Amino acid sequence: MELGISSFGEITPERVAGKAVNAHKRVHELLEEIKLADEVGLDVFALGEHHRPDFVVSSPETILAAAAAITKRIKLSSSVTVLSSVDPVRTFQQFSTLDLISDGRAEIMAGRGSFIESFPLFGYDLKDYDALFIEKLDLLLNINQHEIVNWKGKFRPSIPNRGVYPRPIQASLPVWLAAGGTPASAVRAGKMNLPLTVAILGGPTNGFVSFAELYRKSAQEAGHDVSSLQFAISTHFFAADDSEQASDDLYPTYEKMMNRIGRERGWSPIERQYFEALRRGGPLMVGDVNEIIDKILHMHELYHNTRYLAQLIGGEIPHEKVMHAIELYGTQIAPAVRKALGS
């Protein structure tokens, strides 16, 4: 099982037209985090695309390209690329360029996105939410498999036998799908034999087992080799030397972020009791080294996942504590998990 990190690059909104001090600082912190993750032996680092004042990453491939120059072996992925509102041609070109810079370490994780700001920003209608994703995924996969592309669609001008360059150093770019738990997403990924990542951010720890089973069943029914499927789970994560210290360090930032998003979506406000319930009996991966090792292994027993992505929340948490969490993950948690799994 691969062990990695996902980040959205949380920042305190600045509300300025220039002189973006917080954004400048946060981008450099992200580069330090990716460099450390590589040095301590983690397998993948992924950045999520957002177009909001509270997240700094709108172009994952740009920051990942900077990270490629200061890392050696870690895979560099998006988490996610909001495929519905981007041009698949440019997306392929940018990640292919990242692949060349990184000597073959680039990946694309494509999703519809859990936020909608990119749709009006780039001139798309939300009523086309699903149709846009299906069509653009088809084009991206076509470009990934063929140098010369002949393609027609509804939302984008056709491509009549034209080459898309540059090509990656890998035989093709790994393209993962990302899902939030919608059954149709599991069926689509399984039928297409594509790697799938599901974010498990609430509910019981085993709440997405049926989703994973549906993914594998759909692949099997489509005639694919289920044993070769790649399935990843992602949960919020924070590690510290002491369990209660980890909880105290993360909760203020977690509560502020989740309640800010919750107000936008009509969720009930969360309190410390809910946070602790998620930590003890849910998917929230927050605690000391031994607690997190046990929970990663427990979730692996449930999901038989081939990758675990720790969604690391930063921003208002002191950067040295975030770096320490990465160090604990790479030097203590990951080796113990690998040993337990015989990998």
C-alpha cells in the first residue's frame, strides 16, 4: 500500500488585489512539506485545485513542477483537478510537462470537485455538472492514449487529427478518478478500469465499504482483472507525539474550516464532541503514532486499499507542527504500516 499526503493549501483569506503575503508564505510552506515528505520516504504528495480565498492552490501542476525540482522519488499528483471546468488539452500538456520535469512522477486525479466556484469563473453552467465531466474525461483519456487525436464533443470544439504535445516520459500519465461516495462514480471507475480515490471525511469508519465493493463488482462485470485495481482512501490527518496534543493542535483549525464550509452548505455546526467522536470511532486520523498506525491498518482491513492519502490540514496550525506531523508519518507510521503489511 502506498502512503502519501494530500493538501488543499489552506490560508487565511487576505482580501487584497496584490501583496498577497499569506499566499506567498503558504506556497513556500507547501514546497517545504513536499520536500520533507520525499526525504522521509512517503510515496505520493497531492495538491487540490480550488478557486476560493481560503485555499492557495488553484494550479496544482504549477506548484508540483516547483516541487519536482527539489524532490527525487515522490509521486506528484493533483487531488483533484476539477476536470469539468478545465480544458483537457491544456491539463494534459501541463501534467505531461510536469512528468518531464520530474522524470516520470506525475499523476492526474480527476474529479468534478466538491466546490462550484470554478464553474461560473470559467463560464460553465452547473446544470451540465455531470455531462461536462463525462465528456472531458473521455477527451483526456483519448489524449493520454493517442499522440494524434480525432475527437468530437458537445462542450468543446472538435479536434480533427491533431497532435497534442509534449508527450510524457511515462508510457501514459496515470489518471485516477476521485469520488465523494456517489455510487455512479464507483460504477463508472470500475467499468472504465480506472484507479479510484474516495474521500472519507465523516460518518463511521466502515461507511464506504459498500462503495468499494461496488467499484470492484463493476470492474469484474466489465471483464477487468479486479486484483490489479488501484483503490485509495483519503481522510483528514494530523499526528503529534501525544494523542491529546494532536487533538488540541488540530481542532481549532478543523472547527473553523468545517464550520465555514458548513455555513455555505447548510450543515449543522460541529463542536468538540463531534470532532472527538470522529477521532475515536470515525475516519478522522488524529492522534499519536500508535493510534494512527492501528487505524490505517484497520481501514486497510475494511477497504483493501492500495493507497492511503492523509489529508493534512495546515494554514493556521504552526508550520513546525505540520512538518513534525509529516516527519512522524514518514519515519514512524509508514515503516510500521509497511512492516505489518509485508511490503
